[in-house]
Amino acid sequence: MCGIVGAIAQRPVAAILLEGLRRLEYRGYDSAGIAVLDQVGKLNRLRTLGKVARLRDEVAAAPLSGTLGIAHTRWATHGEPAVRNAHPHICRDRCVLVHNGIIENHEELRREQKAAGHHFTSETDTEVVVHAVYDELTAGYPLIEAVRRATARMTGAFALGVIDTQDPEHLVAARQGSPLVIGVGFGEHFIASDVFALLPVTHRFIFLEEGDIAELTRDTVRIWSRDGELVKRPVKESAVAADSAERGEYRHFMLKEIFEQPRAIADTLEGRLAGNRVLPEGFGNTAPDLFAQVKAVTIVACGTSYHAGLVARFWLESLAGLPCTVEVASEYRYRRHVVPESALFVTISQSGETADTLAALRIAKESGYATTLAICNVPESSLVRESDLVLLTHAGPEIGVASTKAFTTQLIALLLLTTALGRYHGLSEAAEARMVALMRSVPSKMEQVLALDDRIATLAEQFVDKQHTLFLGRGEQYPIAMEGALKLKEISYIHAEAYPAGELKHGPLALIDENMPVVAVAPNNALLEKLKSNLEEVRARGGQLFVFADFAVPLTEESGVTVIRLPETDDLIDPLIFTIPMQLLAYHVAVLKGTDVDQPRNLAKSVTVE
Ligand code: F6R
């Protein structure tokens, strides 16, 4: 999604803004732009289609000097990716602005503004904001007031950075529904969509709340809440290291993040276990009391995080004995639901800013759930701040658009949750001790699977020229098959579908021929014999089978059947272990196809709009 960076300083800001944009690239974008106000009050703007590196080249060719500026990466929603639609947007050389989010009533405002004589240069929803602020400025209001008055007329979601070229002493920021942080420096202040953008210049941040409007000078920050009250928001020190968003020796962030999983799992378990037990307090001080009363669980999430929820449903129902429903947030938020008695509402999200998940949480809070819990990777995110209970996954920054370590840390967090809830619902001490021991074994098992990287890279060659792929799994491996299919389609652009293997003969078997590779996730579990019959159905029709199985699975390689052996594990942790070869397969196919692995086309990392 769009990324915003802004700076008001005593030193030139162009390089800071460009580096900020580079660090926001992972969010996904199709164009970029920068505007800097120079010493004589002239605004210089550059915008390009494509990568930030291109914008950087243009700035190198025509340097932008000045100590006040804003910059943006745009992910197209209204209006195609094109230079004219890229931000910053300017109104009559006076007002300049960057925006993340969607202005829902832009059509109505556009009609009014056109009638009033404004000339539109883009198809964006954003342009109505810049004209509206301009109108308030020319009516005599100072920038902060102009932004407040203009945004009061906007419905939808926005994070804004705004400059009045006649007022070089102020940068104004506003947040409603899209994330925005203020970076606090010495004699300089910054704004950005997330902390990573600003780590080279500061580690001190103010996290704006919903409805906040902020006025930044070089020396001060003043913030007004949604009710128009001057408020103090705490300055927080970020523990994220400046180089945590660097790729290091790896060719892609995605590969780095796949290999970081053993460490990320260990970090997520850290402090949450004591001896043979899970510490329910890890979810919040009130969690033990609340968990004791929970009689049902509802999980809502999107994409990969939704797949984590689907796995958790098996665990929660079979181990904690709790009825559990799992739903994608974009569906959940638009239907009427029956809230089960004493139910826990769980959201799962890497970013904590996914618009649909956040909206679902807000609805749940109004609908009578006993309590809400966020499983999330970003401590300062909206989801975390708005939930009663929180379990942070300690995956570290995930930059590759395709979620990898965020997924497996969500799974381990959900195992912690299952165990913590299970204790109040009949899970014995011995069973808990066994689960804890298995959780502790995950990092080393993962290391063994990562050693298969070369083998999977070779295997990937057999997928490169294919148009379609089928992924099969049963039980808790069906969501893992779904996740494998999602990874392959999003980064290699090969069409991939997942099916519960038992559904094959109800339709998809018609697709099977020698051009359709079929990937099966086959640990040695209670459903193995059933799965093997399903695989026979594929073989009998000339399908090319690629089976990921552990050593205990009695399967032999033969023509049309490739078996990739994984270490033996236990049913409980199989979903975490079998995910890794799916990630590696997708990664290597994408590399062979030459796609943009870390920033696949059309996708954004943090989906902050509907
Ligand atoms: C796929 C992927 C997406 C996200 C989804 C939800 O690799 O990353 O499907 O999982 O957009 O994002 P979060 O987890 O940030 O809510």
C-alpha cells in the first residue's frame, strides 16, 4: 500500500525522504514522487512510474534542495499507475500533499470542486483533498486549521502529509484509518507510514491515534485529538535495529525471511513458557481469568493469516475442546453473525493494519464478544492497540510481500493459545508438557528442512513452464496446501489451487493430465491412507505427483511420482514443518521465472484499504 515520508529539518531533506521511500518499498507500489520546498519558497516536485531507484536517479540529475518536503510511493486504487496520478499532488503551487487511504466521497467532492473552478490533473481520489485544503488556506486559515476543516468533509480512510508553500515553518500530518508515525529528532521532525522508513534518522516515535491531526515544526510537535483537544501522545523508543530491514547476503528478502524462521519461532516462544507449561499471562495480565471463561473461539483474518487461523481450528477443537469458526475478514465484516456465548474473538495479522481485519475487530467489539485477542507482528499497530489481549509474534520485520516467517510464528502463537485455553478445558498437565516439548523442538526440525533448499531448487525446474498447479492436503495439512498454492501464485504468477484431497473426485480430477503438477502434503498421520488413495486417483490419470512426505511414509518414487522426504515429526507441529518446503518451492519457481520475488506485481504488503 502507499507509503508516506515527510521531513522538516535544518538540513537538506531530499536524501532522507528518498531513503525513507526505499525502506517503504516492501509495502508495494507502482509509482513514486517527492516534493521539496527550497530556500526561496519554490516547490520542486519529481514523480516517476516504477521503482524508487528511478526517482532517485531523477533527483540525482536534478537535485532538490530544501529542508521541508514530502514523498510518497503510490499503490494504485483510483486511476491507473501513471505519473499524473502519482503523489505529491499540488493545488495552484500553494498546497502540496501526500495521501494513503481512500476518500470514499471523492466523486461528490470532485463535482463540487469542478463547479467551483478547480482543474483536475489526475484521476485520483486524493486530488479532492489538496483542492479542499487549498480552499481553506485561501479563505485565510492557517495550515493546521485548513487541514482540519478540509478533512472534516472527507469520509473514508486517510493518512496525510501536507505543506503550504507560503508557510515553510510547518508540516501537518493527519491520521484516520491509515497508519502514520511521527519521528522525533533534534531540531527536526519526520512523518512516515511506519518506523522502518525513519530508522536511519531517529529511534524515537510518536504513534498517532485515530482522528489525530499533528502540526510539526523543526522544534515542536503539537497534536489534536479527534475531538479537537490538544493532547500529549507518548514518545516511544523503537527497539527495531536500523539494519533489520536489510537483505544482507541473501538474494531476496523472502529467502532471508524463510531462513530466519527457526530463530523467529524461538523468539516467539521466548518468555511464554515456564518449564513444561505455557504462561497464559503472556497474552496479558487478565488473560488467565478471561481464558477460564471462554466457551468458543471466532478467528478472523485475511490471506496467509487466515490460513494460520484455519490450522488453529483443528488444534482448538481437538486439543482444547472449544468450538471454533474461522472466516476471512472481508466477508465477516459485511454479514450479520450470531455471537456464541462467552466467545473469544481472535484476529491474526502480520501488519496489524489490514483494513478488513481491523474493521472486523471493531464490529466484534460492538457485538458482545467476551474479549478480543490480536496475534500480530507489529507492536505499535492499530490492531494491537485496539484489542483487549495481545500476543506478539516476534518474527522481526517482514519485508518480502509474500508472508513466510509471519505465518509460522502465527502458527506457534496459536499453539500457545490452544495450550493456554486447553488448560481450562480438560487438557491434562502431561498433554501440556508434551505440547511444550514439541513446540521447543520446532526450530531444530525447521533447520533440517531448510537443508533441503538445493533439492527443492532443482525440483522447481519442473514447474517453470507450467500454467496451473494443484495442491492437496487433508486435515490440518489442507490449510498448508492452501498456503503453498497462495505462495506459488502470488510470486510466480502460476495459477495454483488447493483442494482437500477427498474433494478431488467431486470435480477437480477432470483437470488432471501430464501438464498439471500436483503437489501433495503428506505427513505420516491418521489420514495418510486416505490421502494415498487420492494420490492413486491422480496417478491413474497421468498426473505428475510431487509428494512432500516424512521418512515414515511408505511411498516409493516411480514414474510420475517424485517424493521429497522431510524429517519425521509429530502431527501437532507438522503444519509448521511442512510449510517450509512449500515456501521454498514457490521461491525457487519465481526466481527461475525471473519475477520480482519481494514485490510481486499488483500486490501490497500492508493492505490498509478495503
Ligand atoms: C500472502 C500475504 C497476504 C497477507 C494478507 C493479510 O503472502 O502476505 O495474504 O497475509 O494481506 O495481511 P496481514 O497478515 O498483515 O493482516
